Amino acid sequence: MKKRKHSVATKIANYLLLIIVFASFISLLSLIVMQSNKSDAELINVSGSLRMQSYRILYDIQHNPQSVAENLEQYRATLYSNTLLEINDEFFIPSNVKQAYKNLIECWSRIEFYAQKLDYQAYQKEVNNYVEQVDEFVYNLQQFSERKHDFAALFILFTMLSIIVMVSYVVWFTKKQMVYPLEKLALASTQVQTGLFNHIPLEVNNDNEIGRLSSVFTQMANDLQKLYTELEEKVNEKTHKLRQANRSLSMLYQCSQLVTTNNIDPIVLKQVLNQIKVNEDLGYIELSVYGAEHWHIYLGENDLNISLQKMDLCVEGEKLGTLYWQADLPGPDLRTMHNVSQMLSRSLYFHNTQRQHQQLLLMEERSIIARELHDSLAQVLTYLQIQLTLLKYNLNKEEKQNKEKSLTIIHDFEQALNGGYAQLRELLATFRLTVQEANLQLALEQVIDSLRNQTEMKMRLECRLPSQTFNAQQLVHALQIVREAALNAIKHSQGTEIEVIAHTNDDGEYELLVRDNGVGIRSLDEPAGHYGLNIMNERSTQLNAILSINNRPEGGTEVKITLPNKL
């Protein structure tokens, strides 16, 4: 059977309504009593006037007979007034008052006859008895009024006590059914707010809204406790995973630092494997590098009862090695091991690429040296060989003219030898030129400073190009062209000033300019045994730039290198 649900608020409202109805009823009765007390005063006043009027009639009979009829008429109006006649119709007026009024009327009907006859003696004899009846009537009215007053006072006192009792009950009921349970509910909510889900017991058995609210709150607290417990377990799990991920990231960072800040060798790889082994709690780890079997590295003891897990180290389809490991359950995070394998793969790939690049650079540098020697010293030596053959041929003849030719050949031989020696020094200076920083302005300043001790000409630099315009190899070519142009100006311009300018032209192209204020260049054809212009052209070709050499209108020579937008 379904229990009937009761409402505390409805009960309290009914109690308050009952108190209001009761107070309204009592107020109505009080108004009625007050109204009746007002009529009682009028009754007493009217009844009291009957005595005076009866004696006045007695006086008029003796001294003023002509006004007796008028006074009798007035007396009858007073005796039969509505105020007195209503006594017979009032329900609450006691019977003795009604009987006294009836007796008063009967007595007056007798003595009125004597007054009409102006019989002074008979009227006087009856009037005293009549006045006594009037006094009795007034006395009964007074007693009735006093009893009503006492009744009203007692009734009001009883009513006040009743209202106080009813209000006290309502207050007690409200505290018991609402205030105390709500205080417990507030305390329980405070406990739940602080995380204490096992709060104080609530009134869940009450069949009202407070009881239902307490029951729902208790169920909610139990659900929150379950949810909080589940969330706490998930947070702990996530925290554990985050810590593991943090350790893995720290390990990957340390390993990355090892392989990027050091040259790859067995010592570095062993340090990396040790980091992996400690972080992932591995029992055994092994790295096999293809093409470098002497780099076979392993840490720990290989347990034959546990199968080896492996991961190939591949970059762009090229297999560089294999990583093996052993670990107890649940084992390392495969994503971490995959990241490790990628890091090792790229490190080995970059190591191989770097070695190949270094080999290519070495071969290219050797090719440049061979070309420079061929274009300079080889040509000079060939020329000297030819002159030496001519000298031997002329020495075999004893003619005076042949002797002069021999001296001329020896003179040319000496000049060629000095020129070859000078070119050798320039080549050595060129090959020793290094770039300490990939900063264009600093590199140009170093080149100009190295030439200041070879001339008294003023040398000025103006660089407005970005510092990272060239990479290291391109910067060497650009600096060699600037150096060669500046050397030519020092040797042949006969000027007083050299300007080196690096800027962006009106078309947005990068330009390198070397200017002097000398006599200018007569021809772009190099004399025999000189190859500086050819070398400058070859270096410009390496830069994919355009080299132009022109005389300036104001005097002097301008060597201009126009660079492409992208080198």
C-alpha cells in the first residue's frame, strides 16, 4: 500500500489558518460584547431617568398641574422607548431583568391613573413603591452589565491563553518538523562540501517534503562518494601515467641532448642505452648498427627464458640497425620505444649523412685546390719550362745576339718566377681564409682588416644586407671575390680609397660592390700568367651570380656582383 505523503508546510499553513480563524471569531465576539456594553449604558441611563421623571410628575401635580399631561406623555415615551422595549427581544438578557421591566410597566399603569386625576395623595403613596421597582430594575441591569464585563474579560483571557498555546504548538511543530531537520541538512551539506560524505544521519523516514529532501540528499551524497572515489582512482591513474610520461620525456630529452651535442660513437650510444634501460626498467637492451658491427652495444644480461623484443631502425626505407630489449610484464611503453627508435634512427642517419657530406666537402676542396694550382702555378711552371728550353737552345750558340736573347729569357724567367711565387702566397692566403661566424658584416670586416697592412689606401665598409644572407660555403666564395677585387685595386688602381658596399638595389636584388677612385681598368683581358679575373668568374658561377667590371664615370673601377633572390 502506498503511503500517503504529508506536507509540513501545508500543516503549518492549516495551523496558522486555524489560529487566524479562531482569533477572528474571538475578535467578532469581543466586538459584539463591546457593542452590547454600549447599549447597557444607555439602558441604565434611560432607566435611571424614570425615577427623576416620576418625582417631577409628583411635583407638577402639586405645583404645576397644567404640565402634568405633557410630562406624562414624555414619561410614557421614555418607558416605552426602543432601548427598553428591546430588552424583551434580546436573547442574552436574563429573565429577571425582563420580569423587572414587565413589573415596572404594570406598576406604572396603576399610578398613571392618579397622575391623570391629579390625585396627589394617592400618587405620592404609590410612587415610592414604583421608585423602588425602578431601582431594582436599574440594579438588575447593572448586575447584568457587570457579569457581561466579567465574562468578556474571562473570555478574552481564555482566548489569549488559547492563542498562546496554539502558537507555541505551531512553533514547536515547526522546529521539530522543519527547523531541526533543516539544520541537520545544512550541517550535512557543509560536511559534504568539505569532502566528508559520511555525514550525520538525517530524518529520512519522515513522510513529508523534509524527509524526502533528506532522503534525496543522502542518496546524492552516496552517489557523490562513489563518483569522487572513481574520479580519485582515475586521477591517481592519470597522475601515474603523467609521471611515467614525464620520465619518458625527460629520458628522451637527455638522450636527444647526448646524440645532438656529441659526435655519435659507441660511448655516446652506450650512455643513451643506459638512460633507456634505467627509465623503462629493462633487464637487457642491445643495439646492432648495420655497417658498423664494431659498434655492437648491449647492457644487462640476456635471459634466455624471456623472448627478445625488437624494433628496426629505419629512415626513408633505409635500414640502419635493430634495437632489442627484454623486460618483465607489463613491459615498457611501446610509444616510448618507438620514439627512442626514431631518435636513434635519425641520429645514425644524420651521422652517416654528415660523414658523407664531409667526404664530399673534402673532395670538393681538393678539386678547388687542384683547379687553383692548375690555373695559376701549373701555367707559370709550363711557361718557365718553355723559357728554360729556349735558354738551353740559345746557350748552345756562341753568337753575341744569342747571348742577349739568353739574358732576356733569364729576365723573363726571373719575372715569371717572382710572379709565380706571389701567386703561391695569394693562394695560400686564400686557402687559409676561414669563416668564424656566419655573419656577413663581421666576415667582410675581417677580410678588409687583413688587407690594410698591404696598402696606404683608405678602406671603407658599408653593409646593409642581412647577416645570414649566405651559408658558410657561399660566404667563402663571396669573400674570395671581394678579396680578389680589393687586391686588384691595391695593385693596379693607383687610387687613394676603396669602398666595399653590400646592399639591396632598386630591383630588390642583393649586390656586392668593390669601388676605387684610381685610373680605371684598360681591358678585361688578363696578361699572361694572371688568372684572378677567371677565378672571380668561376666563383660567381658557383654563387649563381652575375659579375660585372666597369670603369666609373667619376674615375676608378667598380666590381659588382648581383646575387639572385634565392641562393
